[in-house]
Amino acid sequence: MIDWLDDFTAPEFPATNKALLDPNGLLAAGGILSPAWLDSAYRIGVFPWNDPEETRMWWTPTPRAVITPDSFRIPKRLAREVRHSRLRITSNTSFERTMQGCAEARSGKEGTWIDNEIMTNYPRLYHSGRAFSVEAWDERGH
């Protein structure tokens, strides 16, 4: 059984060791998507993920990769591939456009988990210095 989060209180998530094994990492439902809730969640390794028509769900699957700006290193082979490709890699130059690209439907897939609340609140995190983007541009600037 997972906890139901109260929309009208400060963000308080259950301990991450209470996450379900099946489905892997489901921790809680409910709550709201605001910069304060997102900041609180990410600080303990929790993130929102659900279909836009469903109740907000909060997850912390195991194992989970956490990449921070300080710990990120580009593997030599990947760096070589990028140098020899026509891609241009930037960071924090087009946060909202990157989000819009991530929200687009993929070939052979239906829908996206990136809803209007995410499109509104993640840029707020970015503008406060709490979210970052890495962009890969082709020769046409797409």
C-alpha cells in the first residue's frame, strides 16, 4: 500500500525504503506539482511520473542513476563520437524547447507523461537554478 499525499500541506514524502517492489519504485500518489514539491522530491531521489489523465504518482525505483553536474563525466568513446558527428552539444541554452522536444510523441508510441503541469513547473525550477538541460543540435539547429 502506498501513501496518499495531501495537496494542502507542505511536501512530505514517505521514506524511500517504503517504495513498492512491484511496480518497482512506486512510493506515493497525490500531492501537487509545484517547484517546492519537485525540489523536495528530487532531493530524496523521488520523481513524478504518470499519464496526464491519471492521478499524480511519485517514484523512486531501484536501481536508479543520479547524474549531478559535479559527478557527470563524458566517456571517452562518447566524446569521440560527438566530435566526429555533426551534432553540436550545449547546456542550458534552450530549456523550454528541450522540454517541448521531449514531450513530442515518439514514432510508434502513444502519448507522453509530460503534461501541462510539468511544462509549467519545470521551467520555474530551471529559472531558480534547480534544473538543467543538455541539448543536442543537428546541422539545421533542430
